[in-house]
Amino acid sequence: MARSTLTRDEVLDAAASLVKQHGPAALTMRKLAAELGTAVTSIYWHVGNRESLLDALVQRTVEEMGAILPQAPTGGTPLAGRTPADRILSVARTLRRELRERPHLIAMVHERGLTERMFLPAQQALVHEVHAAGLRGARAADAVRAIQFQIVGFLLVERNRERAPAQSPAESELWDPAAAPHDPALARALARPADPERLFLLSVRALVTALLAPPASAAPGAGR
């Protein structure tokens, strides 16, 4: 029996769930109607045709990504951390988590040319923090972009590794301690599976530390 009531938000929630799990190709009006226990005509009434539905999903994804990182001066939820570097790391962790949770939806945003708009709130949050760290002008802009590229680039490599077929030989075989007799601890570490979360934080922290450091010419004692 078809449902007597249905809201646009419920349609979009169900559609987003299908796309997250199976990709845009799995989203058909018939399958969506079955998920919601309603008639296909009811779906059309609330969201229009399939293209209109996809457009609505993209727009909602852009809005959701904008809501997760409120810019500090606007009075939203403050970012975690006492220092600009800590708060930048908080932005990076949040972005990575949210992007990983909705890869198909993010791909749809990209295909519609809205990636820059989607990342704008994160950029604004990063601008606020590099300003708090004392950076201005082109140096501040370079820092913001470098951090953003690091986050997105790491995520792309991470997802490619996850989708890659099993490697032969495995890392544990390639890095037998005998392969590095001068540094067996390194061989043992490289033989273990990589920890993406730890490596992500390590790489972003190192980049942020370098970017926020005073220029060599401004360091105490420079030029003496």
C-alpha cells in the first residue's frame, strides 16, 4: 500500500542513501519509490524528474558541506583546538571524514562544476586560522591552497589504494628485515599495513607547521 504522506526531505534522504551505497546509476525513480513505499508519481510530484532530483541532491550536498565548518567569526560552533595549527588540523580531519562518507555525491558535485563553491566554507575557515597565525596576502593564500590540496590529494591517493587489486608480492614480503639490514625497525614498520588516519594527521601537521613558521629572514638572530 502506498504511503499517504511524503515530504521532499524524505525523498532526498532516501535518494542520498541509495547514491551513497550504490552510486548514481543505482538511483532510479522506480527503485526510490520502492524504498519509500510510495508510487512513482508521488516522487515526481515532490522533486520532478530524475535530473531534477540529482540537481537537488547536489545542491543539498553543497549546503551540507558548508554547514559542517562554520567560520569562527560568524558565531557558529568553534573549531577544536587552542592554536591556529590545531584548528587547521580540525578542519582537515572534518573535511576528510565528510568527503569519505559521500564519495558518489561529491563526484556529482564535481561533475556539475560546483566543487569550488562546496569548498568555500572550508577555505574561509582556513583563511581565518592562517590570519590568526599572522599570515597575510599571497603567503596566506598559498598556505590555504596548499592545505586544501594536501587534504584532497591525500584522499584521492587513499581511495585509489582502497580500490586497487591485491598486490603481489605484499608489502610484508617486500620489506622482510633482510631487505634493510641497516635499519630493521624501518623494514618491520614498512611491512605492516599503512595507517591512513595517522599518516594523514602526520602529513597535514608537518605541512601546517612549515607553512605557519616565520620566514627565515624574520627568525630571531637571522642575518647575524
